Amino acid sequence: MANQVTVTSRKSYLSRQWESFGKIFVGIIIVIATIVLLARNENRFVKQKAALQEWESVVVETVSSPINPDLEWNLVHFHWETSSPAKDLVDNTFWIKTEWLKLERKVEMYQWVEDSTTTTKDELGWAETTTTTYKYTTDWSDTPIDSSDFYEQAWHTNPSRWEYSYQEREKSPVIVWDFTLSPVFVEKLSNYRQLTIDLESITVPAKYKNLVVVDPSLLSWENNSEENLEIDKKTSMFYVFDDYIYIGSDIDQPEVWDLRISFYHVKTGVVSLIGQQVDNELTSYTTSNWRTISLLKEWKATAATMFADAHSSNRTLTRVLRLVGLVFMYIGFSMMLQFLVTLTKVVPFISKIVGFGTSLVSFALTLVFGLATIAIAWLIVRPVVGIILLVVWVGWAILLLKSKKKAKN
């Protein structure tokens, strides 16, 4: 079984030309998609910022008990400890219990992972040789890895179905102070901590009843008999060790298809909330621009801190999406100009110069079109800011045109 495969393919000069012309249309689609992404991102940022500012101006601190009816439909902020009158949460397969608010079963499988590296090289006759090396390793993953897409599938097969899967359970209702939390807030409770597995309460599936290892280092069997100790190592056994359940032949040397199962729960504790008071429920709030917002921190936090964090998250997301959009726009322009590089492959030295030139042109076009898109988007929602950005864009375009004239001279 080879865990590394190298494949070499060759493209003629004519094939490379057709491929480069095909990339023009793909590049156009990418550029159009990134223009839409950048415009929507700026629009989303402005609306979210306005919604947070509106929300911040109407939030009310509430500390009275019972619930103040005068604050009905108002946006309120408070902090208190979570609780729930519901029964203990129970995993329906292994019957592991928790008295706390949420119970999560996390399942990982030991699977094949494919990594590839590709290098290209120009040949005589202006053809191109592509060498791709596929490497196969094994690792734990909590998501299925589709091996049908692997180059080498014969010896690197992952299962399409898992014996056990991820599961999450939560109590209902969840109470904070005198309020019942709506699902939108319960979903935000995410301070998961690993649960200690109680060997006395765990239920072992019937097929593994006689194949249980409590401590793999000592081979201390739950049913310690000579028959168990002579079990074939290829048999999947049920290990319970270090707050994990392992299903496989050997805990120290896992094999593909082995499972590792762990459990996590969210405990009760102090939370800070900002939401709309509706009867005895705390729910999300819809602003005048139809943005729905709800804030929760799993510690004691002031309203000012929570809003500051929300504004920071909004700015960070905007910058990330802006950068992603500009990068993909550059890729789109580069693909559109790739045919020029391919055409000049007949003279390698000239091809390198053209390649460098198309990179500069793609970068310049990205700045021009990207900045123009952002400016126009702001012009619609914030005219003053949009005008400033348009002035910067026009200045950049004039500078670019002047530099072209100088280069031509």
C-alpha cells in the first residue's frame, strides 16, 4: 500500500491556449461575484452598525423582581444565574446523564486524509508538464472525509456511514432570573466542558458487552475471564479510558474506522443578556431597519461592554469579507489575463516579463474596481463617506493613467 503517489501529466501548447481562453470567462464570473460580495458586505456593515446604535440608545437596565410589566416590549439588560426545572439530560445510546443545561456527544473517527502538492514546468515545444504528489496520512476527525474524491482510492477508503453520530440535547425551559430564555438565547450557551464518564452509569451497547476494557494499560476487563483475554486483536473492543470511549482494536495504535467518543455539557452559571421583554420571556429584538439582534455573554458584563464587543465583531467580519473579496477579485483578473502569459510562452524570457506585468495590472484593476465598488456601496447608504471614497478612487485612477502614459513614452 503506497501512502504517496506522484502523477505527471503533459499539456500541449494548443491545449494550454484553449485552457487560458476558457479562464477568461471564469475570471469574469469571479469578478462579478466579488463585486456583489463587496457591495453586500458594506451594506451589511452599515445596517448592522445602525441597528446596534439604535439598540444601544433604547436599552434599559432591569433589576427588580418580579418582572416589571412597565418594561413590556422594551429592550432590557441584566445578569443572573441560569437554571432549569427540567429533568436530567440523557444520551439515548450510552445513557450518560448530566444535570446541567446542555449535553453534547462528540464522535471522531480515525480516517484517511489526502494532501496534494502541484508543480508545473515548461518544456521544449512550449508544452507544460504538471507533477502532482498525493500524500495519505491518518488522523482523528469529527466530520466525514469523502474518500471517493481521493486520487488513490483502492487502499485509502473511509466509511460513508458512522456507527454513532454527533448529538446535542438541551433542557427546556432554561430560566434566567424570572425570565424564560427563547431558543435564540439558549443556542448561544456554548461554554462546553468535558464530562467525566461514570463507569457505573454508562450503558455499553449489546454487541460490545463482553469486549469492554476499562484501563487499556492494565487490560483490566469488566468481565475479566480467560475467554476475554484471548480475543483476537482484530476484534473491535469497547475501551473506557480518560473520559473517552474508544471503539477499535488497539487504543495505542488506532486504525482507520476506529471511533473516539466524548461527552460535553454546559453548566449553569452567571450570564449577561440583552433582549426584548415579552411577557415572561426574553427574546430577540428587531430594529427599525429589520435587523434582528440578541446578545449573551457567559459572564458578568455591562451593557456598554456587550455593545462594544458587538461593534468590534461587526468591524472584524467586515474587514475579513472585504479582504476575501479583494483577493478573489485579484484572482479573477489574473485568470482573465492568463492568456497573454500563455501566448508568450514561445519566448520564456518575455513570458516572465508579461507574467509580472499581468500581476501588476491585476493588482491595479483590483484596487480600482474594488475601491469603486466599496465607494458606490457607501454612496447609497452614507453619501458623505461614499463621496470621499469616490474622490480617492478617482485620484487613484488618474495616477494609474499617468503612470501608463509615462511607461508608454
